[in-house]
Amino acid sequence: MLVPTICFQGNCDEAIAFYKDAVKAKVNQIDYLRDAPADFSMDGFSEPNHVLNSEVEISGTKLAMLDGSKERISGAYFTLTLFVDCADEARNVFSKLAEGGQIIQALAPQFWAELCGDVQDKFGIHWHVCTKE
């Protein structure tokens, strides 16, 4: 399943609340840094209220919304989140997207997914590859 993702700089929670009111967005899932295991760390994320992962539905379309690392982005940007069925498929897709591109966050286990990682392909498109839970 391919899911468009909107990244914010620390105000994702505010944006989600706005979209809930403005366009009747439905929040299916939301994971905050404060909910992460004690040993969890990710570069650029230090605020307990940072949204690490969310699924929001607007008019039948699923979107992911999250707070991006301020070191990696300036302003809002989009990425494509690709949910795959298993770890082998995640590794295969991730390595193919990385060919001629740049790995931004290595594919690794996360508390919300077996594997998740970020890569920019050779065309400059940012991909967030995750296994389904």
C-alpha cells in the first residue's frame, strides 16, 4: 500500500487537530515520542510530543503525518510511505530504491514496525519504507 506522507517541524499534532476540524479527518493511529520504549532514539527527535508515526484518513484517502527531523528538512515536505508485507520485501525494495540514491535513515526495527527506513531515490523522491504491523 502506498501512502502519501506529510512531514511537519514539531507541529504535526496541531496540524492533525486542524484537519480533524477543517476536513473531518479521522485519526486511525498516532504514535508519539513519549510512547516510545525507553531505549528508543532517532536523530533529531527529542520532544516528547513529536509525532513519530500517524495514519490519518481524509475523504477515504489514507495519509501519514509526522514530525520530521529539523536537521533534515526546512519547512513541510512530502514523502511516499510504502507499507510492505514482510522484512524480506522491505529489504529488497529499500536496496533497489537506494541504488544511485541516498540512504537517509537505515532500515531498522522500530517500535511501530518490524522494519522502517528512509531513502531518497536517484530521482530525488523521498521514500519511507515500512513493514505492516
